[in-house]
Amino acid sequence: MNASAGVLALESQPFGWLRSAPAPARRALLAASVGWLFDGFDVMIYSMVLTAVLAEFGITKTMGGALGSLTLLASAAGGLLFGMIADRYGRRTGIISSVLTYSLFTAGCGLAQTVWQLAICRFVLGLGMGGAWATGAALVSESWPDRHRGKAVGLMQSAWSIGYGSAAVLAAIVLPRYGWRAMFFIGALPALVAFWVHARVEESPIWTDARGHTRASLGLIFSPAYRRVTIALIALSFCTLYAYWAFNFWVPAYLALPVEQHGVGLDTGEVAGLLAMNIGGWFGYVLYGYFSDRLGRRRSFVAYLIIAAVLVFAYGRARSVPVLLLLGPVVAFFSTGLFSGFGAIVAELYPTGIRAAAGGFIFNIGRVGSAAAPLLIASLAQRSGFGIAFATTSAALLLGALTWIWIPETKGRALQ
């Protein structure tokens, strides 16, 4: 058996494509994954410590929510800022600077003595969080061959759910013993990753080859050649991120309703449901990459969107705890797994000189629009119940599917 046949045989096995890859590509994937993992970690930290923070500073729930929205708004600017840094100075520089920014200012949240200090730290760490995805997705997309790009980006995306779940577990251990500030101090750990990236991760060969020859303004994404697809991707980002936050922000409250009605303890109902959904989401992220590399970007993304829309609608009308526990991970598989699709499609549509900035802008602009989702769902749920409120999530997902009329298929496309 020659070397080429041996590689193909290895790649045909589960995760064989990962084992057969060269070490630089695996290190690039690990670096981007860890950076994105701590993005999810911080989101859950803030949710878990919010009650204690409100009591510490004597602020209202509205102000606490505003601080969360401030972070989301900053992430949109951060995606653009650090994406431009990555396009000009390299993907490694983009990852290192974004990870250092959000890790140090996450720790700064733990040192805050006033609500204004906390707000400043939340804003600056939001900048870094927005850059983590943009720079990491560009590095991974450029480090892996066309036939495995979807799987590599999907594995990177799945790290978010690991960080999200890890924060919940650590909060149960750390928060009662050491308080909310210690949780933010843990968020400084990614700074160590930045030093490892500097020492061990190689620059993207595609960016290195194109350096000095492909520099372009971000305005290129709105030029006639790209305008239609850019607008469609922004709409897709808005629809999917609105759906994500509209649904996931209120799932704990929704799970508490049947818990109260059926006399099931909070720990056995709500917590089990959330854990199951997080596991389902992880599988959705990873397997999306396999589907997109096999079936194509459009077919996989649209299928996830439509199936998620139907399942969210059904979830909003379920009242039985066993049904919710069974349906939850399946809903999460499709409604969160679809986010694995953004990295590859953006990389394959835009040239190297603006790839990271375009990805950061398109993906994170959806976070701005999604900032209002929790408030809208709260208002609808109070007036008409969660069934009607979650139906808006289904509608957003279906609208997202329509945007693919203007987004071309890019499976197997070599990067420009």
C-alpha cells in the first residue's frame, strides 16, 4: 500500500482525518478551539454570577442585562477590529491579541470595585471575544485542506459548548466556596494559551503566501461582486443568533414551569435538561462538519435550519418533563450545531486579504441584533406564553433558510 492509499484508508475512519493531518494543522485547530472555548466559558460565568453581582453593587436586573448587552455590542466591534489585525499582521497575531484582551479583562471583572469599572471590563473583554471567533475560524479554514475544512471548523465550533458546560460545573464548585470574583479570575487562564500560540502555532501558509499582495479594504464585501452574498450572510447571522439567544436564554425558566407543575425537584429537572441540551449541541457542532463536507454547505445548513424550526416549535408546546428531557438534546443538536457552518462558508467566499475581518463583521453583527432577543421573548412569554414566544424563534430560523437563495454552494472550493 502506497502512502497516498494509506492516508485515504486512515481518513475513512472516524476522526481519521484528524489523526492523519500534519502537526501544524492540528496545533492551529487546538489554538482556535481553546480561544473559542473560553468565549463560551465567559458567557456562562456571567449568567451564573449575575445574581451575586447585582447584590454586590446594588444594581437592578435591568442594569445587569444592560451589561450583558454591552458585551454583545462590543463583540461586534471586536470581530471587525481583530479581524482587521489578523488580515494585516497574521492569524497568529490576531488570536494572541484577542485572547489576551478578553482573558485579562475577564480577570479585571473580578477586581472591579464599582459598576462603572465592571462595565468597562465587560466592554473591553467583549472586544476580545468578538475577535476570538473571527481570527480562529480564518486560521483553521486556511490550515486545513478543502475536503476537511467543514469538519475542522465544526470541531473548533464545538469547543464553545465545552466552555459553556465547564463554566456551569466550576460554578457549582467555586461559587459557593470562593465567591463570584474567583470565577472571573479563572477566566484569566487563556492568557497562558496566548504564550503557547506564540511559541508553537505556525502562521497560516495561505496568509503568508498572500502577504503584501492581497491587502484590501473591508468595503470590498459591499462591492458589486460581493454585495448580495454579504447582505444575505448578515441576514443569516442575525436570524440564527436571534433564534439562539431568544431560545437558550429562557430555556431554564421554561423548564422550571413543568418542574413546578409536576413536583420534580429543580436539580433533577432543569439541570438535567440543560446538561442534556449542551451534550446534544456538541454533537450537532461536530457532525455538521461531516455533513457539510459530504453533502455540501447549502444542503446541510438549510436542513439544520428547517429541522430546528420544527423542533423548537414542538418544544415550546411540550409540558411533560420526560418529553422535554428527550426533546431538548435533539433541539440543541440542530439549533446550535448549525453555527459550525459560518466559518467555512465565509472563508470560501471571501479573499485572503479580508477573510478574517469579513468573518468577524458578518458573524458578530448578528450579536448586535440578538441583544434584544431576551427582552422580546420575556414580553411575549408574559403576555401569551412561551409557546407563542418560541414560535418567533422558529420563524427566524425559517427566514434564515430563505437567505440561502442568495448564498452559493462552496463545497470543495479552494480558498482565494
